[in-house]
Amino acid sequence: MTYKKQTTLAHGGHHQGYHEEATGAVNTPIYLSSTFHQKQLNEMGPYDYTRSGNPTRTQLEKTIASLENGTDGFAFSSGMAAISSAFMLLHSNDHIVISKDVYGGTFRCVTQLLSQFSISHTFVDMTDIDEVARAIQSNTRVIYMETPANPLLQITDIRAIVALAKENNCYTYLDNTFMTPLHQQPLDLGVDIVLHSATKFLSGHSDIVAGLAVTKDNRLAEKLSFVQNTYGAVLSVQDCYQLLQGMKTLEPRFNKSTRSAQQIAEHLSNHTSIENIYYPGLASHPGADVHASQSTSPGAVLSFELKKGIDVQQFANHVSLPVIAVSLGAVESILSYPATMSHAAMPVEEREARGISDRLFRLSVGIEDVEDLLNDLENALNQSTAVKL
């Protein structure tokens, strides 16, 4: 029987009311063992050393593979470990076409680390298919997407990019952190590898750091498995267990946060203190129609730019409910300042060229009462309106 995503999530990836046979435990056990006894000297069992595999991690990896409709899942020690490992499928003198509106850590990896291995890159406006096509070179091996992109929520037409990649014999990678497999299925749209910072919505409680990757075929899985085992940046067993627990409540958490994000975005879009609002749930958002065609939710993250004359520090000082911090996707709302947080790795001129101004905030909406959040934001805006920058 085929179950819906929320059912798979609620059962921790087990499709038929899992319980551990020896005790009846309904949760996947934590196998705190670095090594495993082998019954035969010339025949290894399914596990030998936890860097190479662990039963708790196996359950997590099978779960994310099932949710993304992929062949194999891989659990890494962070989102950047997953992204960096996927890039290690490339070779010297290969070329990457990558969205210019990409997470700061990915920007740092591509510009400062991959360049040491003679892997070149071209940043493009991924919303402009013609620009992407012009950037493809004879040695291009990967087109890297992030949609919705961080922090301005730009939308990439996944189907169009996949078609372009196939024409040019390129892999496609997609960071699916903002949408999760609950609401966006990149592999079904032809993407080769989907990536997650599972620290965010999948975990949902600001308590672990984790990364996940899922491949669309066995050939890519074999290559990524080699990289994972060789580099050893695997997710710890306890964090695998904790992530499985967090994923069980993804559907109610994410959908409640999304409903609140929609209300907040609509409120701020008409606010006299807001210059620009970025949220795929607004009809005015560029690419909103494309996003609706490839995702089943506008998501729980929005960004907004304060008007000149609003003191950004005073605004932050008067915000009470959202924590002011890096990261997103938690049960508590998180207000981030991209200029010094998620995109601090970008030089000022690079941020400004991408529209990431010093008046931009990103809000990851949690599960608090939406009226409380609206009142808190309204108070902070009112308190900072009279203070000039």
C-alpha cells in the first residue's frame, strides 16, 4: 500500500506500524556502537564500522530517500557537508553554473574551496533561462539550483533547468531546504541530487545540525556513498535518532507556520514602513506562478526590506517574540539579518549586486499564535519609525 508523505513522516519512515521485535519499542533504537562483531572472517556483515554505516543512520537515510522518491539517502554532519560532498563528484577543470542567489556557505564553498581544485563556476540569474543557457560551457558538469532562494525567495523553473541540463549532459543539484520533500519533489521533476540542511524544517527544534542528500539513481548513489565513507562527515547516531523524531511532526509544524507566514506577508505588504516584501504566497512575487506549478506550499519563510528612515537596530531591539539568530525552520520564529548572518561570507559589493541590502530581514515563521507575532512586529516597526538611520 502506498502512503502519503505525512503518514510516512509520522511513522518515522516505517510504513507498517514499526516496532522493534525484541522489546516492542516504537522508536528506532540508538545503536551506540562504533564497531560490529563479524561472524565470518571472510564475509562481512551489513555493518562493520559506524562511519561506513549504522542501523540508526540507515533508517534515517531510507526515510529521506522514500520521502524524496529517490534511490538512496545520505546523512551528513551538516547541510554544508552534504553540499560539499555532492560537489566532490566533480573533477579538476569541471565547471559549475550556479544561482547567484545562493546561501552564503555554498557561495564560500564554490568560490574559495572548489577553485583550489581548478573547478570553475559562473553565477547566473537562475530565473533567466537564456542567461543560464549562455553560461553553460563545454566542461559544465553541474547546474546548481536553490528554489526558493535564500534570502529573496527567487523562484527557479526546475523543469526548464532540468531540460537545459539534459541537453548539455549536465547534472542538476537542488537545495530543497525551504520546501522539504513534503511540498516539493525535485527528483520527480528530473533533478539528479536533492540536498537539505536538515537542521532547519526537517528537524524543526533548533537542537541539531544535520545535512541530507538523495540521489535519483544507483550510479550516483554509488559515487556519493564513496565520498561519504571516504570523507567521513557522517551524522552522529544520536543526531540521526533526534532528526527522525523531529521529522515525525514536520507536516503539522510546517503547515501551521505557512498559514501564519501568509498572514504576516499580506500584512507587511501593505505596511508603510516596508519597502519590499518577498514571499511566494503573494501574487505579486516574481515567479509565484512557477512556484505554484512545482510546489504545494508557499513555505514558511519571508523576507522584507525596511524603508529608509527606519532604524534597523532599533527595530531589532524592539522585537520580542522571534529570536534574532542564524538558521530557520524551527518551532520558534527566527528573525535573521542576512548582511551579517547567512550571507556574511559574501563581500559587500556581491550582496548589494544581489539585492541583499543592509535593510533586509528574513523571517522564518514558527508555530506561535499569529496574532502575537503580528502585534510584536507592529510594535517593533512603530517604535523604530521615528529614528533616522
